[in-house]
Amino acid sequence: MKRAAMLVAALLMTVALAAPVQAAYDGPKIKFRLAHTTPPGNHITLAYQKFADLVAEKSGGKITVQVFPNAILGSDRVLVEGAQKGTLEIGVSSTPNLANFSKLYSVFDLPYITSPKFQKNLYSAIDPGGTLYDYFLKVANDVGLQPIMYAEYGYRHFVSVKRPLGKASDLAGLKMRTTDSPVEVGVAKALNTNPSPIAWGEVYTALQQGTIDAEGNTFPHLFGAKHHEVLKYAITSAHNYGMQVAMANKAWWDGLPDAAKQIINAAAREATQYQRDVLYPENEKAAREGFNKAGITIHDATDAEIDEFRKLTRPVWDTVTLPAELIKLVQDTQK
């Protein structure tokens, strides 16, 4: 027994010694800004604060990230334009808004191109070393950007102030808020709703005044914006998935010492994993509980009901011109 214990101890020591250890950062002091649009308490806000904390920790306080949340420095598009021009080191944008810089990002807007069932496969593809990561690295670099962190946004669901939502046909005739995205507008039309593109900051009032009857978004985002105060019904349609991507100015990134890049990349990977494992599930749960307390009726869609949504919205794919190679890369994650 004693000999076996000694062998186990020796094996553990060997494994520990073989594990990669990040060397102490001995490079220059660096301070940079990261700006996003998400309000306090949201899992995205917490994820980017976690990133900043990890950068400081891993660099022994020599690399500092100044985080500007809640659209203090502007909208998604403004922030990424700032990163592109170099007036901001890192700007964060949702994947739909990144389509302003390359239409290739709109692949994630296609209804039901991904599903929660195969989410781990999608993560593997979009994480460093994955097929989608490599594809979009070139896309970003071509427009002067460097992807740093693919933070979770989540799956969008349909909600309404007017009538219960139990199936796709229940949306017919509703005035549906959309963004200016042609894909979102196409989905709204495919579901026989009346699309009404409205800026996010005006949606709450539009719901109150009856300008719109419905919208689609993640539960945490809706709850954080207090839409639960006016909403009455929801269905877990999970019709598309989005991410909040941190984009750095490529020239700035290329000029950083390799040791600093390693710390920033390691912090991004760790913060993303923490968000997926802890922050997002907690935020999703809290939002659902908040919806329930507010009296919102949530219908959890069955597989058959999701199939009906998928069937009705599939023609939208034919209205978007995207490389077959890219669509296949995403579809390959859904197996």
C-alpha cells in the first residue's frame, strides 16, 4: 500500500511538472480601453469585467483594461468603427451589427442555422483553433480588426404584449419589432407578422404605446431593459444565436509584445468559459424567474413546434447571398 501511494504521488508530481505554466509577465506596462453597450448586471457586462480582472491578475497588475459599459462610448457600430480607425483599442459588437463591416457575419442571423442542442460543437468551432475561428480571423483582419473574445449573447425568443404564444401561427398579424437587418425583417415576414424596424432604445416605449406588439430577443437582455414590465407572453423559439465579439484594432494588436498577447488571449479564453459555464446560465435563470414574477406566461416550445418555426422561416435563407463554404462550416457544427 505504501509503495502504491508513493507511485501515485510521484505520478501526480510528474503531471504537475509537465503542465504548462505561464511565466510571470516582464513586459512594459500597458493600458487599453474596451467598450461595450451592455448594462450593469448583464452576463456580458460581467464577462468583460472578468476579462479585465484576469488580465490584471495574470500580468501582475502591469496590464490594465479600462472597461466602458452601457454604451457610454457609443453603439455597437460606433465602437467597432472606433477600433477600426484606432481611436479605441477594443470595441465590442453583437454579431448582427458586425454585418455592417462584413456581411459574412450575418450567417449567424439565419434562422435555425444553429440550435442549443449542438452548442458545444459550435463553441469548439468558434474558439481559437476551430474552423469558424480561423475563417472569421481572416474576415476580421481584412477589415483592420482582430477578434479577441467571442462572448456569449444567447438565443433569441419571441415575446408579445398582445396574445399568448404557443406556436408559430400565433405570431401572425402582430406588429413585430426588428432591427434594420434584412434577415430579421425577412424572418418577421415569413412568420406573417408586420415588421417594424425600431432602435433598441425606443422599444420599451413602443411596446407601451402599442406601436409594436412583439419582438425577439434573449430573456436576459429583455429583463435587463425592463421589458418584462410591459410584456405578457413568451415562447422559447430560439430562432437565432448571437455573440458579443470584442474586436481590437489590428495595427495596435500587432504592435503588442508577444507576452502581452498571450496574457490577453489566455484571459479571454478563461473569461469566455466562465461566462458560458456560470454567468450566462445564472442570468438566464434570473431572467426567467423575473418574467414569472412579473406574470409573463412562458411557453417552452416542443420539438414539433420548433420544426414548424424552422419550416416557415427556411425560405429566408434563399434571400441572403453567403458563401456555401461558410454555411457548411456552421452546419457541420450541428451534428
